[in-house]
Amino acid sequence: MTKMNFSRRRFLGWAGGAAALPAMPHIARAQTYPTRPVRWLVPMAPGDMPDILARLIGQWLSERLGQTFVIENRQGAATNIGTEAAIRTPADGYTLVLLGPPAAINATLYEKLNFNVIRDISPVASMARAPNVMEVSLSVPVKTVPEFIAYAKANPGKLNMASSGAGSSLHMSGELFKMMTGVNLTHVPYRGSVPALTDMLSGQAHVMFDNLPASIEFIKAGRVRALAVTTVSRSEALPELPTVGEFVPGYEASPWWGVGAPKGTPSEIIDKLNKEINAALADSRIKTRLAELGASVLSGEPAAFGKHLAEETKKWAAVVKFSGAKAD
């Protein structure tokens, strides 16, 4: 072998190896991730449905991937504080954030945000959906959605619509109903769903679009009257209840939750997380637990969750503008 041929072959070998180098770190990164604990920011209060969901899936991920997924509640400013905190972290897969309806609503509700969820978050996976329930105080003499619409139109502005706060998903569920039916209800915002429900029980508030898990025991006890659920399909938790959409075609307003990561998080890490989260959602024990909480599985690929987030942002932008709601 001549010196020239040896040098040429050695050069080609190096060149071939160099060409393969960019792919190697990505493969290794996906195979070894995670190598340390992962922080999952939940911008809601401990004990709320989103928090329970994150802890349920976080435990699964910890067991499957061999590293602890630490749930950190970072609430405030209608989830904006926790969401922005996640966005400002390195895009390395070691910080995740739980997303729900506020991520879509706040894009229009707040005139000036330091971030844009669609631009700054990489969707990882959707997880679950739960119905709200349209319910009335026992003082309101109606038993169905059509009866309520007729009664509200006969008493414009006289019925108080309670919510957990201006711009909340409960508030927007009611505003969507108003927009689609033409009824005039007086919105009364509370600092959370518990005081709102308390006034529903006493009759000071007349109608509420509450999260089903929060109200279901009061409904079963006959302390408030449920008229319909807000999802497209009936709820297994209260199968006898119709949907609002059965009387108001096209109406749908249900809370959903998913996982996001800072924009730029490696796609192979996102795909790995998506695969494991979908595996968790397919597990019978987790399905059963979600059903007990009044929720159902909402699984899919990252792109599908990204599309859902964009559609929800557009949908609630119209409702926020209709309502004239402003951030507290």
C-alpha cells in the first residue's frame, strides 16, 4: 500500500466518522435521558385536579425512567407565574410544565404577557379531559337547559352566574353559553370555586359551570341541580345527564391538561416522554383513577397536542373578547 493510498483511506475514514458524529449525541441523549431528577412545574394549587394528575403521571414516569419527577407547585397570576418560570429554563428536558385552559385563555385575557405559549413552548403530550357541569341553585325553577334558557330570557340580568374568577375556565364556559344562546346573566367572580359553590348552595348565586369533580357530591346529595355536562359526550360519572350541546349545537367547554417543555427541547426527548406518558394513560389502573376523578384519557402525539392548544387559543380569544373580561 502506498503512503498516498494509506493517507487517502485514513482521511475518508475520518470524514465518514465525522459525518456520523452529529447523530450520535442525539441517539445517546434519548437513550440515557433522564440522568438526573426532572422538575415538573404545576402552576395550580396542590390538591386541585391538575396537581393530582401531574402526581399520578409523575409517579409513573419516575418508576419507568429511573429518575424522580419532582412536582413543584408554582401558582399565581392565573398560572402565568409557573408557565413563565418553565419557559425561562434551559431547553434540556429537565423542566416540564403542566398546561390547561388558562394557557389558551390568558393569551387574550392579558394584554401584555412576557411570553407566548404557542411560540415559547414545545408540546409534549396531552393527558386528560374532564367535563364542567352546568348547575343551578335549587331556588331556580328549572330542570333542563331549554327551561333555563327560557327562564333567563324572561328574567334578563336577574340571574347571577358564579365563577372562580374573571377569565377562569369556569367563567369562560358560562360566557360561551351566553354568546351562543343570547341569554343575559350577571357574572359574579369569586376568589376560587369553593366560595362560588358555597353561594350556589345558599341560593345567592343562581347558575355555575363548575368542574364536575368539585360538584359531583353536592349534585348526588341533591344540594344543587345539575342540568348538563359541557363535554361533547356524556360523562360516565353522571351518565343520565345530557350534554349542553344536545340543546345548544356546537357547544363544548371542557378543561383539558397536557405537558409542555421550553421551546427547543430536543425532539428525541419529547418523543420519549410522549411515548411513556401515552403508555401511562393506557394503563388500566390510571384509567380507573381518572374515571374516579371524573376525567377521561386524552392521549396523542406532540403535534396533535400542539394543534389542540392552537385551536383552544383561537376559540377562547373570541369568547374573551365577547365577554369583555379583564385580568384581575
